[in-house]
Amino acid sequence: MDYSYLLEIKLWLASEQAGLPLQCTISLALGPGTVTGTDPGKANGDTYILAGRTLDSLRSGQLMINVTDKKIGALPVICHQLSYILNRLNTSQVSLLYDYVKNDFPTHQYLAEKLSTSRQNISERLRAAGAELLPEFIAYTQQLISEDGSV
């Protein structure tokens, strides 16, 4: 699974590209479970229960990733910190981060040309928004969750 989609959704909703900026709360849980029929409210299993309980416990605008049957102590702290950073950005910064994630972390020159500005401007804006954390967050999350090959 590519966890950049999780960030992409959160950033898209918080950017001006979604019309009005919206702060969404996201709880992702990975593990076994079943969905009966087309109603997600009838899903059962530890994974769905974990996702729902985690969602209920989160503050507005947070994102969290949990994995059933795994001890991943650092991940909740990292998710909370990333949420804290993302929720304090203005819509211009969020829109730039959305482009950065959606285009798979392109060069600053590519973004500068796309947005008709200088590479230096893009580099400064990305640095101010904490963009260097995003590829590392995705890579770490994917590596941590798939370490033993069970998810």
C-alpha cells in the first residue's frame, strides 16, 4: 500500500483545490476483517473496531495509522506530530504540499515551472512547510508496517 494517498487526500481537502479548505480526521487501520454487503457500518473484525475507536479518540484534523497485532510504538507519535505540523499551514502551503505529494516529490524546478515562480521560492516555501518530512514519513511507515511481511 502506498501511504502517500493518505497524505494526498488530507492535503487535497485542506487546500484551495477542494473549493473550501477542510480539515479532515483520518483513522487508517490495517489488518484482517470482513465487510458484509455494501454497508461499511456492518463491517466487523478487530481492524474495523480499531479504526473506529481510534477515529473517536482523535482530535479534529488528525491522522493516525494503526496496525492490528503489531507493536509500532513510534508511529502514533509520528502521526500526531505530522498532524500538528500540517494543521498549522496556510492554504497556500497546503496546496504546494499537495502538488509535491501528488507529483511524487518532483524537483523544485518542476514545481517552479508548473507554478510560474522561481526554484528558490519553491525551495523556501517547501522548507517552511516541512516538506522534507513527507517522503521520510511515507518510507518509514511503509517499511515499519511491512517489516515482517504480514501486512
